[in-house]
Amino acid sequence: MSVLANRILALFVLFVPLFLAASPASAQSTPEAQFGVAEQNFVRMERSSPALAAKAADLGRVEAGKNIDRMLLMLSPSAEQEAALQLFMEQQQNPASVNFHHWLKPSEFGARFGADAADVQRVRSWLEGSGFRISAAAKSGRWIEFAGTSSQVENAFRTELHYFQLAGKHYLANTKDISLPSSIAQISRGLVSLNNFPKRPPTQLRAGIAGITAQGQKVRLTPNLTAVGNANTFYLAPGDFAAIYNTKPLLSGGNDGGGISIAITAQSQIELTDVEAFRQIFRLKTNDPNIYVSGPDPGIGASIDQQEATLDVEWAGAVAPGATINLVIAGSTDSTNGVDLAAAYAIADWSACSPSVTTCTGP
């Protein structure tokens, strides 16, 4: 197992919230059980339909035979496992704990905090009985990747898939919350997503009213971006970062990230020459990133996606010039964002991957 494999489980702290978006809600009855589930009760997973669909123009139902690839079904551990995981992650960040920076391999994580093997098999059997093709089951015991047709998705998850148009672009999404058989809902939180609407940033800086003072006066928020539209333009260079965050003593002492691996997830390839030019201009040591591709190579994507991936790679290397930078790329599908797929593979298992634009075979 590589250094990256041992360290990358730290990403789980960031990835866990992705799997908390959907939760069981009210049960509903269906006339008869389908696809190998001998029961009538289904459980609706709240907030599993995208909010953006309500703002988009509905262009009609998706054709029955359309392929829907790389869906991720989340698996739920027991309450005791979840509590133990939260405690363990706190200990990993506590210098006084024996578990400080004690990273787990995917198989170790799965044995301690993943879904039970019998539960995983029960979910697999239901998916296969519903006509889906299982692509992989994560060693972490936290999700299963599968694929199928739109009609299989609608029948299994009791929803409808429609095409939408928003801001001149076309998308696919489920029109109502998905539902799971109650026996499956006990061990699954539902799908990571079932749409290809773009992700929205968690925060945005906009001009406007920021609040009201104690005297009742409105406080205006006006961004002051020195590099845009101002006579005096100031850019941030790696040396500035070292000065601002006082990392110069570390770098001068030879602590430049050597022996550490940093994983960056993206949904677009990058131009390697851009990264090399960045490091050359700022006199950083030569240290090309490794590039991993999960699934089909998406190539160079939208400008904003390429720019984001490039900046992340450049600045991770600027902060830690000696660290191994691993860019993990996955193309978005009609059901799942590429960043989510890349993060799933980064966390799941690196033994299936090799660097330099190589396809990973599975988590």
C-alpha cells in the first residue's frame, strides 16, 4: 500500500457530509413488491431531489432505455459504529492521543466503521434484482457503484427522470424524492445524487446588504478585489503565502512537505505545462503532479473546471513544494458529479490505480 493510500483516509472527514444529505422520511405503500424485494413498504428519502429542478424548465421525461452510469448508493453503518468513528476522527487530530495521525487503510476502515458484509450483500442482491449492473463496492463499506437504464432507475427508486433547461443549458434530474424498500432504507441513506446539475459553491461574496448595526443603519458589503478593475493591482505569490502564514521557518528548515502526499479531486484534466511554468516562475523545485483518472478520461473540461484543478495543483505545490501532489480526475455523468466520483476513488483504494494518466479499475 502506498503512502497515499495510508494517508488519503483523512479525506473522509471532508467526504462524510456528502453522505448525510438524504435521510429516511415518511413511508408509503405500493401495490406490489418489485425486483426481488418481498415487501410493500417503501421509505421516501427526504431532499433527494435537486432544488434547482424547481427553477428549471421541464422538457419532458427521459426515454426509457437511456443509460445512467456511475450511480453511488450510500451504505449506513450502525449508530455505535458512527459514534466510534466520530471519536476516532477527533483522536486523529489530538496530539495527546495514541491515534494522533493514525491513518487507516480502506480495508481497516471498512472492518471497523463500514456496513456489515451481510448488509452489503443484501443491497447488492436488491440492486442486481432490480436489473442494475454492480461496478464496484468500496472496501470502506460505505457505498456501492452501479449502472442501469432510466426505466430501471425509475422503477427501483420510485421516481421519474426528466430533462430540464436552466440558463440555456440542458440537464437531467429526478423530479421527486427517491424511495427505498424499508429493508434497504435501514442500511442505506440513498443515492449521492441522481442529477447532473452543477455543484454550487458553499459561500459567495456579493455586493449588497451585509447586516444592520445596533443603530439601525444598513451595512453594505463591497468586495475589494485588488486584482480586478483597480489601478493598483496586487497578486499573491508563494513567497507571500509563506510570509502571511509564517511558514518560512518551516521551509528554511527543510520541512517542505517531503514524504507527504496531497490528493486533489477534479472533473477536468489540466495542461501540465501550466503547472511546470508556475513552478519555474516562482523558483520552486521541479515536482510534476501525478495524474489519476477514475473511469473514462473526461479530458479538458469547462474552463472553470480546468482553472480550478490547475490552481489547486499549483497552490498545493506552492505551500508544500516537496509534497507529492496527486490529481484525481473523474468525468461527471448524468447522475453523479465528477468531483464526487473522484473523491470516492481517492478515499476507497489506491491499489487499483497507477499514476500518469492511468485509469483506476475500481474502489
